[in-house]
Amino acid sequence: MERTEPTGSESFSRSGPQLARLTPPKPDVFVGASLALRTIEREIDCASRFDARLLITGDAGVGKDVVARLVHIRSRRRGPFVRVSCASVPDPLLEWQLFGLAQGSFSGAQRDTRGYLEQAAGGTIFLDEVGEMSLRMQTLLLRFLENGEVQRVGGDTTRVVDNVRVIASTSRNLFDLVAAQTFREDLYYRLNIIHIVVPPLRERADDIAPLVQHFLDRFSDSHDVVRPRLSGQALAKLKDYSWPGNVRELRNVVERMVLSNHTGVISVADLPSVISGALPARRSIADVLFEQMVEAGQPFWAAIYRPFAAQKITHEDLRTLVLRGLSQTRGSYRGLVRLFNLPGRDYRRFLKFLTKNECRTY
């Protein structure tokens, strides 16, 4: 699964939230040959016939945003597709983005500004990573879902916005969040009218070869280079790899190989060592520590900070961990805090530690 165009970018100015593009996006491309992908195609066709709310779940990087865009494109809705990232966004900014601003709400607000919910009228609003919303923002969203009410920040009146289809996605287990009382149960049931689950790439091995060929074509064209040929042995290694980063990781690997190739043929030697098997049988320290945090749930301060302070972990190990985490959070340090099992209040302390040890990329 892969889109041919990036999602519309959002920005925020002193006059309120702005959308870089409100027109319907260009069609996305579904690439693959697996039974799972054909099943998702049928579910997309079914979901596109209705305006009911849709919840899309699956691991990071599997293509949940592609599913959301395809449902919108294949539907009868002719309004815009508006994507809003709910991850790593502080409540005030997310509230401004969703509900808009009233004139005079702060010194730079010289006019009323519509939020994304109003701008999506007649179309679809896609709430990406809705599981990252705070309880306060969940309550505001719930009010909108119940009666369509929108109250702009700083305003004292409400307006009703209708004809907006809501699609939400998450890579989190919402059942676990509900049990932990960090996600509202009533909101979960209001979002989960239609449910599409996107399996990880490791469960869709038949999709790897078509995706690789698609990315070879795409990046050779976009970078204006001769398209390299992939050897059979290299393809076999790619198909054997577990792809923890899913389609996003595969895309990045293929793009790097296209840019670095000078022979016209991608062989096993050209693959990243973790895929080619050139690494020693024993996993690196960074791999073990990353799994302790992301899979076993150990917090960063216990799993990383203490061994680092005791000089049992090198600066290189720390940098490797941070870069690997950022690849999963799309460069978001707030997302990295959650990925590494830290409370939000530790954000500044975490950044200070990374900066001190030269592990921030920006």
C-alpha cells in the first residue's frame, strides 16, 4: 500500500489554522498481491458507500492514511479530505486546528478563523493517531460527534457543522487505553462504527515484491536516475526480512538503494546489513534496548538512562536508539517520549538530556 502524493500539509499561523490544500487529493495507489490486501480493498469499497464513521487500526507504517484517503476518494463526497495529526500536538494547538479561533481571542487573532471541522464540511476529516488525544480533547471531540457543535477558541457561541465524515486511525490498542482510563469508552464506540484492520507487512509477504518494483519505478523517476534491476537473491532477502517499520521502512530502504546504486543492479551486497544478514548473529545492544522499551514496556530512564550514566551504553548506542525511534514517530520528539514509555511531563527533561549528549537531530 502506498500513496503517490503526500497528504495535505497543515500549518498554524497567528491568525489560526491554515490548510495547504483543501481540494480532493489525487488517487492513491494500492500495491500488492496478497489475500489480505484484496480483503482490505473490499472493505474500502464497502466503507466508501456509506458516510458512517470509520476506525482504521494497524501498526505504524502499514498505510492507514492510504486506506482513509481511498475511502474518501471512492465515496460520493466531493468536499475536501482534511488530515489532522493528533500525535505530539499540544492541546491548545489541536483545539485551534479543529475548532478554529474567534476574533480577539488573542492579540494576533484579527478575524474569525474556521477550524478543520468546519473546513471539512461536505468532505472527510481524518484524525490520524486519535489514540494520542488527551482526555480533554477527547471530550471536545465527543461533543462534536454527538451533536455537531463547534465552539471556536475564545468565542462564546456555538455553531452546528454537519455533513462531515469522520475517519480516525490509531496504532495503539484502544481497548488497553480504555482499560487504563486514558481513552474514553463512549468515544471509542462512537468512532468504531466501521472498522478496518491493516495487517503488518510481515503478514503480507506476497506484497513485498510488487511494492519493491513500484518503489524502484517511483524513485528512479522522481530522482531522474536510471532504474536499477533487482537481483533474485536480493529480492529473496527483502522477502525474508520482518519489516518492523512496515511499508514506510521498505519505501525508505528502496529509495536509498536507488540513490546509492552505480552499477545498474541491486545485489545482496547493496542491501542494509540488517536485511542482508551481514550482521553477526548476536543482536546489537541498541536492538536489545529498543525492544526492552518498545516491546517490553520498560521506561527510558530505567532501560537507557541508568546504564548510560554507568557507561554501560555508548553515545553511538544512544544515537542509534534515538534515530530508530524517530523513524517510527516521523521525526516527532513528543512521539518519541510516548514510544519510550515516558510521561508527557518529562518532555523537557528528555530533550535536555538528548541535547546535552548531542543526540538531537534538530
